[in-house]
Amino acid sequence: MDPRERATSLPRTLGWASVAAYGLGAILGAGVYSVIGAAAGRVGDGMWLAFLISAVVALITALAYAELATMFPRAGGEFLYVQRAMPEGRILSFTVGAMMAVAAAATAATVAIAFGGYLSALASIPTGVAAPLLVAILAGVAIIGVRESTTMVALFTCIEAGGLVLVIVLGATSERFGEALAAVPTDGLLSGAALVFFAYLGFENIVNLAEETREPERNLPRAILASVGGATLLYLLVALAVVALIPAGDLARSDAPLADAVGTRSSALSGALGGIALFATANTAMAALISGSRILYAMAREGRLPAALARVGVARRTPWVATLAVAGTALALVPLGDVAIVAGLTSFASLLAFAAVNASVVVLRVRAASTPRPFHVPWAVGRVPVLSLLGAVLALVLVTQLDTHVLVAGAVLLALLVGASLLPVTRRRRAPA
């Protein structure tokens, strides 16, 4: 291998099970622990319907990611797909990629703050110390190696999934379990679906491991669909279980809704769930750091960001400069962390990116009809994949359901990134393939 190519290449060391576990851990994470109370306030006992609607949007978009990942099995995700579909839209591809990288850093910062809050309650360590320390430790693990990182994520995923199974088991013992299936949908159903969609974010991170996955054309679609399917099953059962344990109104007023729901049966188990939340928040932060760094790495390799961000370590073969950049941004955001606003901004950025990814599938079916696609989004009319077209529309509909202050903040972020796309550094000649 040419030394210059080796300096910017990633090793294929991951099998599909490791990637699927990474994806499931990225999805489960801290999202469901933080948004289920607010969702209960908007939707009531019919909260499971909000999760189901979000699952449909997530699954349709997951199919789009699976097709594009098999066409272009390289790191970069949304940035790469939009650039390949619309090479003339350089501002669009840069904005989509940078928006997802910023969202990754913001997510890492937010859940690090949540981690600090849980840890301070258990060990009297100040949040201002615990949150930055977590980001620094996770960045170190990410730099050490992707195999070590995904192994840690898989372990933490088992622990956090165990917490959700605990909620389900306790809820299933209640005589009210399943009553929510007959709940009448409320006017806040779509708004609730837009909110709980945050809990599904993470499956898109899988494609950023494309260059580090063995046989990506076969393993990436399997990992994406397995992670979304597993998360959907857990979420629907949790939504039914929590309202069987505690009234929806009480969930809406709770700062720790799942812990309070379990607390109706056992205070000891409630405390254990708080401990599990430490692993959930750490898992989300790790997945965000890995995903964000691969996006910056790909953008730099394509000549859209400084070339230093595409460097990988000689021994560990990880994009250490990009990882430090994402971790540094997260550390800068820690003092400003607001869980509600950042969760909304992350949903805003991700939904727009999902619309762009679905649109990319439609465009590439026409522009690159002869390009091999080991995986196809099903149900096309002519060359137009109906599901991808529907996915783009549904993603934009959910954007309109976000709170006004989130839409304003998102518009400001978009304006800043469009301005950044016009800076001279983004006009660099593409790096050699």
C-alpha cells in the first residue's frame, strides 16, 4: 500500500454482529430514558403509537441507508451519499455532513452532562468534573481502536437493554398491561412521534463504519435492519409497560420516568435502573464520537475540510485527529448543555439528513441506474423507489412538528454551516483516491 494511502485508510476488522451491536447500542442509548416522560405528556397512554410511527419512518430510512451503503461502502454517510447523488450541490453535501458532525458532538456533550448528573447522585462527583472526564476517556478508547470501541459498546448495550427488559417484565405483571392498545389517539400524536424519534437516532451511525466492516455489501444491510428491528420491539413493549406501572400524567411530571415506573414495584430496582443509565449515556456518547469523527474524516479526504482531519494513526489505524476534533467540540459545548434543546436540534439535523438520504436514493436510481446495488429498497414504480420518496416526505413532515424554538435554532445552525461551506478551505482539490 502506498504510504500516502495508508496514512488515510481504515482497516476492515468488524463482523456484522459487532456492527449490529454497535447500531443497537447507538439507538437505545439515553434517548428512551430521557424522552418517554415528555412523550407521555403529549400522547398519554397511546404513546406506543408515537413509537410505532417513528419506527416506520426509521425503518424506511434504514432501507435507504442500506442501499446506499452497499453502493458506496465508505465512511462519510450522509455527506458521501448526497455528494454522489448531486455532485453539483457542493453546498448541500457539505451542509448535510457538517450538520451531522455537529449533531454528533452536541449529542456527546448532552449525554455526558446526563452521565455527570447520574454519577453525582451516586458518588458525589460534581457534574462539571464527571462530564468532561467521560468525554476524554471515551475519546481515548476511540483512538485506541475501533474494535476496542465496538466491544465496549456491545457490552454496554447488553446492560442498557437489560434495564429496558426489567421495565417490560415488571409492566407485564401488571393487570393493566396491554390496556394502552385500546387508547384513542390524541391531537398530539404527530408531535409525540417527532419527539420520540430522537430515541431511534443511531442506526444511521452504522454506515460510518463501512470502511472498517468486513464484506460491507452483505453485512451492513443486515446490521442496520437488525438494530432497527430490535430497538422497535423493545420500545413498543416499554411504552406499553410504563403506562401499566404508572399513570401517563405522572410520567410526564417525572425527571426520571423509567426509574419512577420501576419504583412503583421496588425502590431497589429503581436505584439499579439509575445505575444502568450511566452505561446508557456513556454508550450514546461513544457512538456519537465514533460517528462524528468518521464524517469529518470522509469530508477531509474528499477535500472539503483540512487534510489533517483525514490522518489516521500509524499503529492503531483510527482517525485520531478527527476524533479529537469531535471530542474538543463536545467539551466546548458541555458548559452550555441543555438536554431538551440539544435533543431537538439533533432530531432537526437528523430528519433533514434523512430526507436528503432518501432523496439521494431516488436521484441515484435515475442518474446511476447501472451502478451495482447488492441491496435494493423494495417497491419501485419504474425507476422511482416509492418507499424512499415516502421516507423523504415523512421526515420533512416530522420536522414541522418540532417546537418553534428548535426550528429557529436549527435555521441558525443551517445558515452558519452554509456560510462555512463557502470558506476557501472547502474549495480544495479532492485528495487522491
